[in-house]
Amino acid sequence: MRFMLLILAAVATRSVWDNVYSKEQASRGQSDYNSKCARCHGDALLGGEDSPPLVDRDFLAKWNGKSVGALVELTRKTMPADGPGKLSRQQCIDIAAYLLSANGFPAGAGDLPSDAAALDEIVFQEKP
């Protein structure tokens, strides 16, 4: 039984509902989003001709069950579309915090972690 509890503890994750970013971090992310992302994804994050929406049902359906770490890595490796890799890892993390805020997930006292493994433990989840 103890072995089973250890396994469960090892795979325990947090969700985007667990206050995983701060308002300050989301504000930094919004500034980066406005200067680096809005031209394609729009001021309201609703997407464009060739860019997907970053809010609402389509976004949440695509990311449900996936990690914030996966979102950060996708952003880091593929954005902006006209120059992938130009955003720093920290900018991508801050932008992810802004996207969490824009999608109505609650802020907390601390920033999203910068550690990739810790980000991989935070999972998008529909309303509990």
C-alpha cells in the first residue's frame, strides 16, 4: 500500500485552477503579447487568418489535458511565426501566464515556475 501511495505522489500534478501564476506575471506577459503576438493572434486573442485563437472553447479544447510546459515549449520553438525562437524562455512563460489570465484561470501569489519539469506538472483542465 505504501508503494502505491509513493507512485501516486510521484505522478501528482497541479492544474491551471491551482493559482499557478501571479497577476504581475500576467501583466508582464500581456506586455510581451501585445508587442510580439497581437499582430497575428489579435488584440482580443481571438486569432487571425492563419493564427489560432488563444482564448475560449477552441483554445481550451486543444489544450485540455496538456501541460503548461508544452504550451511554453511550443511558443518558444515556433513563435513568432516570422522568426521562431526570438522569444526568451521567460517571455514565453510570462505570455503563458497572460493566456491563463485571459482564459479566466485564477491568479495566485507566485509566478509560474521557470523549471521545465515543474511547468510540465501543471495541466490544463476544464472547470472542476
